[in-house]
Amino acid sequence: MPITAILIGAVVALIVLIVLFKMVWRVAEPNEALIISGLGARSKPVNGLDSLGFKIVTGKGTAVLPGFQVSRRLRLDSRAANLEVSCVTQQGIPVRVRGVVIYKVGDDFVSIANAARRFLEQQSSMDGAIHELFTGHLRSIIGNLTVEDLILNRERMTSETRSSAADEMSKLGLVVDSLQIQEIDDETGYIVNLGRPHAAKIASLARIAEAERNQEATRREQETMRENAAVIRDTEIKKAEYEGEVSQAAQQARQEVILKETRNAELEAERTEKRLESEVRKPADARAYEQVRMAEAKREERIHYAQAAATEVQLKAQRDAEATRLLGEAQADATRQKGLAEAEAIAARARALAENQEAVIAQQLAENWPQIVEAGAGVFGNVDNMVVLNGAQGVEDMLAKALTLGGTGLGVARTLLNNLGSEGKNGQVVPASKDVTDHNPN
């Protein structure tokens, strides 16, 4: 047998198997349940119940033998049934109630089995069954309620309706997801009249509220006007204050500018003064100091020169004074030696000249000349420095004046006269001469 024929046979066999699998295999969608009945279609006991006589498959796949088993689908998604009920309330007032019921087949196997037994081939009739069921229960419940209860407490009506229909819904395999009463109407106008007092009250309250609102609005408008006026006043005040602050700030700025200019002028003056001080004053001071120092140096030089000259003159005067003193001492000694040698001659001459007072005085002066010179030299004992301008002649004049000022010669003469006063010419006593002091200021 050729390989190609084998391959073709295998492919055909595979295709046949796929086709057969597609024909046999059934898969349940998430919102549906497979109800399989026929040969060998038995489900396991559920909640202690025996087998249902058919097989329920949800959410998975299963094999269905063609010709031996039958597979049907029961939808598990939600359904909506509209309600419109005409009934009479406890007060005897006819009303019409409209609502809607949201229901579905239960998810458990019991509910699916109950719904499958009742609606498997008639699923479109579920809405009619639900409508009739809830219509009956609503009439019964509304007959025990007042219109006020229907209007004010709809939750009670829906709760009682669901509770009363729960048993029937369980037998049908259905569950209620939601029950809503949408509208309640009455032909007598009871509901409208029932709301009129409240509406009138509300209208009155509305008018009162509107009047109060108008009054409040007026008051608020007046307050707003006052507030606006106050705001305008405050704005004007703030504006005036701001303008004052601006003016003050401008004035302060001008003052600051003036102060800054003044400070700059002061700084410029200080810089100019410092520049003048560094460029003019300090050089001038330096020159003045230099001139002062030069003048002081010249003065010191002149002082030193004068001191040197004075010292030289003093030394010369001292030398001259010493020479004069030595000369005087030599002369005095010579005179004394001569006087001693001539003592006899003088004595004789004195006797011879006893009558001549002037001669006696001259003789006495000659004899006492060394004492006279010594006394005259004593005038210069307290002299430190002496300047003699005329040389030796000046020294002689100075000594003569010293002898005259000191009164030494006159004192000696006075002594001699006193000694001779008791003797006179021819043995007579001659009074001593009066003491005469010659003072020459020069």
C-alpha cells in the first residue's frame, strides 16, 4: 500500500473523529445548564435526594450519545417581568400599581431541576407565570394597606410581596433578584388631594420663606451697601494713608538723598582735606619743621659759639687776673721790702715831717700798699667769669675802681689819720678828718 494512501486514510480518519467528537461533545456556557436525558443519563443524589432521572451539567462539557441521549439548554441569566396591578386599598380606594420583577433560575441543582421540569420547553412563558404570581400577591398585600402606606412605606410592600411569593418561586426553581414598585396611581384623585395640605403648607412655607428671603435679601443688600460704603470709606482712608505714606516715603527719600549728598560732600571734603594735608600741609609742615630745625641748629651753633667765646674770654680774664694778682703781690712784696729797707728813712722823714699831715698819709699809704692791693683783689673773689675788653689798661681801670668802690684806700687813710690825730703841728693835737666815702656808680 502506498504511503500517500496511508496518509490520506489517516487524515480522513482524523477528520471523521473530529466530526464525531463535535457531534458527541456538548459544553455548558456560564449562563446556562445542560439537561441531558436518555440512556445512562443519571445524576448523583443531591442533598439526600435520589437521582432526578436526568443529568444536569453546568460550567463544563460532557459527551452526549446521538440517538441514545438528548441534550437541552436551560438559560440561567436574569429576566425581567413588568407588573401592572389594579386593586383596592384597605380604605376602598382603587389604585393602579406598576412595577418590575427581576428574577432568574436558581444556581443550585434543585432549582435547575424544578425549572427544567416546568419551563424547559416553555422558557418564554416564565414572564407570564411571574406576572400572574406577583399580581395575585400584590392584590392581597395592597388590600391590607392604606394609600398612605403605599406611598410612604413601599419597602414594606415589596418585602411582604417577596416573602409571600418565596414558596411558589422556590417550587418553580426561580429566585427574585429585585422587586421595585415604580408608580402608584388612583382615579379618584385621593393621592393628589392627600398632598394638597402638605402642598399648601409647603406653598405657605415657600411664600414665607420667599418673603423671609426677600427680607433677608433686602437686609443683605442694605448691609452690602453699608459694607460697600465702609469699604469705599476704608479704601479712601487707605488711599489717603497710602498717599501720605508715599509722600512721607518720597520726603524720606529726598532727605536720604540730601543726607547722602551731604555725606558725599563731607567725604569729598575729607578726601580733599586729606589730599591737601598729604600734598600741601604735610610738605609745608615738613618744610617748616626743616626751617625750624635749621633755625634751632643755627641758634645752637651761635649759642655754642658764644659760649666758646665767653669761655675763652673768661679764661683770658682769669689769666689776666692771675697775672695782675701776681704782679700786685710782687709789687707789694717789693714795696714792703723797700719799706723795710727805708723804715728808718721814713721814720726819720716822718719825724721830720710831723707837721705835714699829707706827707705822713702818703708815707703810710706807701707802707701799707700790699694790704691795700689784697683788699682790692678781694672784690673779685666772688666773680666766676670776667670779660676785659681793653686788655691790661682795662684791668688797671677795673682795679682802681674796685679800690675806690671797696673803700680800702680811704679806710687805710682814715686809720692813718686817726693814729696821727692826737699829734699836730708843733705838738698840737689835730682832730681826725671826717670819714668820706666816694661812691662812683661807674
